[in-house]
Amino acid sequence: MSSTTTTRQSLEEIFAAACSHARKAAVLASVESLLGWDERTMMPPQAATYRAEQAAALALLVHQHRTDPVQAERLAQLTESSLATAGPPHTQATIRLLSRDHAKQARLPPRLVEALAKTCVGAQQAWAAARAASSWPDMQPWLEKIFALKREQGQCQLPDRDPYDALMDDYEPGAHWPAVAARFDSLRGQIVSLLQACMGSSRRPDPSLLARRFPIDAQQRFVRNVAAGIGFDFKRGRLDTTDHPFCSTAGPDDCRITTRWDECFLPTALFGVLHEAGHGLYEQGLSREWYGLPPGEAASLGVHESQSRLWENMVGRSPEFWEWCFPLAQQAFPTALADADAVAMQQSLMAVQPSLIRVEADEVTYNLHVMLRFDLERAMVLGELRVADLPDAWNQRYETDLGHRPPSAADGVLQDIHWSAGLVGYFPTYALGNMFAAQLMAAAERTIPRLDRQIAKGSFGELLEWLRHSVHSRGRLLESEPLVEEATDTPVSEHWLVESLRRRYGPGYGLKGLG
């Protein structure tokens, strides 16, 4: 046997061992995810203290496994090998990304990993209580501790990067806040212009149809049917109730989605489920063969958001979707929708009205909520804004940007769970996801013949297959923008989102040249 063959076999054995090690870390992380899901859906309130101990112990165990020196040696050998430069694309990407992930993790001291896990469990429970009581003083000390820990995390993980970029990198790898801010500035100006045109029009959709009585038990059956209709596989997933909707994956065949319910406003649950089912479709479309490794993981949170927002807004608010969905809705809510039809239902969803709550915002104003949070959290990370001053800064921005000053902390600074969960640097992915979604949907419409008529018939398979081929199957082989550019054959731009909003919302407001 030649020395070249022996070396090749040895490298392949090392690569297999590195992959096996990473998969074991993924198993442990999936248990961590399951604990988090239980905390947000099923856990009794008084279990929080011990759950914090459980979460901290498991986070430490996951960290120790991921930073094992033996794995570091394997990755160092592989990085310098021919596999890293001339191996199959999936192999090259796996070596590069496992090495990058390991370096970031190895810079984190175990005490910080443990402290973050423990603090975030306590903070999320405190957030739920503080929000219910609309009490900012009950939340302030928790957020002060979390932002201090997150600053330290960013400095440790990527010491040569801007502190906010270092945190954003966990959700949107390679992103830099000045470029994101510049794109948001351009997007903000165009959205404000469209918003002003809508608000200045004497013609506007009537959303009152959505505020009738929709019994919760009927909603539960209805939204489950809708999720299954667009392709969410309930043999590999489930739907539960929570106070702030999310999607969590505990294995290649175990995707958990959640929503919340409002008997007097149907979109709360419906679009919560469409959104989270969009996340779930991405998770269920990732490669099972590569589960636990970069080719079987989502590219970024921005790309993840593109999938949820595409199904929620580009599909779920379209006239064609309601041609299919309205009979299901009328069957579920015969009294509430007795005098309605598909056209009235769809048009009621196109009302634009600046409001206080991000998750209930209309599609036109939604990104203003996101960009506001991006600015505030970045200022807190950089030390330009004290946590103690956050409510005043929040209220002022809402008054300036959306024309409403929150009457309470619950309707203002306490409405989102993200910061209490340690998700600092996460918010910009929502607006980036909206941009990616519009660009992907435009490409799908160009590629799939008569996609609109397929949707009207409740046939979503070809759209889902296109997304799986263009996005899901690529895993983390590419970062967000190269992935979207390759899928759409066009450079990433906010243009696609702005044009989508103008095309879909202009007609309902009688805005000439925008339809």
C-alpha cells in the first residue's frame, strides 16, 4: 500500500472521528434544546430555580465536549490537510466551520457559559412575571446582568471584532453592523414613504373581520390543518402553546413549534403558526445525513427568518392563499365568517396601522419595530445606553418612529422575550430575513410556472421543493448573502422587499404606480 493511500485513509479516519465527536455534541445540545422547550411550554413556575441548575450543568457539559482538546487536535490536523483544500465541498465546509466554531467556543471560560445558562433561565421566568405585572423594576436587574455577561461573551469569542458584531456573529455569521445599519437606513426611508402614502389615503382595508369571536378550540384545529397543508410534517413535529411563539428542534425528526391564542383576533395564532411552521419546514428540510454537522445546519438566523416570513407573509397574506384557506376557515368558524368571503378575508389582512406590539404589527411597519431594537441593543452593548435608561429611550423611539408612546412597560420595553433569553444581536435577523424572503419569493415566482394558481389550489409542494433545493439542502455551506444570491441569481438588495410591499399593499390603498 502506498504512503499516499495510507495518508488519505488516515485523514479520512481523522475526519470521521471529528464528525462523530461533533454529532455527540449535537445530541447533548438537542437535550439542552428540549429543556428549553419544556421551560417555555410545560414547566411549573416553581421549577425554575432547579431548571436553572439543570440548564447550567448541561450547558457546561456541552461546552466541555465541544472544546475537548482531542477534537482541537483533530481539527488542526484537518485544517492543514489536503481535505481542507481539495476534498469534497461538504468535507471542506465541515472542516472550516467546525474549526471556526471550536475556536469561538474555546475562548469562552466555562464559568461564563454556566453563568449565562443559569441567568437566562431565571431572567425568562422573571420576564414572564414582569410582563404580566407590567413592572420594569422587576426586570431591570436581570437585563443589567445579562448585558454584562453578553458583552463579556462577545469580547471572549471574537476579541478582534466590534463587540456588537461579535454577538451578531452567533446569529448572522460574517455580518458587520455598519453595513447592516446602512441597509436598514435605506430600507427605513422607503418604508416610511410607503407608510405615509398609506396613512394619507382615504381608501383603506377594513380589518374588523379579524376581530370577531374565534373559539380557541376551533382555532387549534384550524391552524394545525393549515400547517399540515403547507407541508409541516406532524409525524416529525408538534404544536404547543406558549407566551411568546418559537420553533425548537430536538433532533432530525423532532421539531417543536408553538403559538399563542387570542379568541378575539385570529391572526395572533394563525400567523404565529404560519411563521413558526416556516421555521419548521426549514428544519425538516435540512439534511438528515449531515444532522449535527454544518451541511445539515441552517445557514443563519436571517435565512431562517426568510423561510418563516416567506410562508407567513408572501404566501399567507396572498389572495391565492385565501382562495384555498377560506373554506377551511369558514368551516372552522361558521358563525364569525358567515357573511364573509375569501376576498374580504384577504383584504382585511392588508390593513396598515402603526402600533406598539412587534409580533402583531402589520407587514409594512414591522421592520420599523426591528430596526428600533437593533439600534437600542447595539447602544447597550457598546455602553452608549444604560439598561436603566432603556424604557425612556424605547418610548421616545416609538413616539418618533411609529407615532405611539407605550402606555405601559408590558406594551413597551417588556414585550419581547429575546433579551431575557440572552438573544442579543438576534433582532436584525428579522429585517434581513424579510429582505431575503422577498428576494427568494420573486425568484420562485420566476422559476415555478403558475405558482399563484398552485397556491390557490392548496398545492404547495413545488414551492417547498424549490426552497429545499435552493436553500434547505445547502446547510451552512454558504453564508447568508452568497446563499441568497446563488438561489436567486441576483445581488442581495432591499429593493425586492420594498417592491413586494408596494405591489401588494398599494392597490388596497388606491396608490397609483405602486400596484
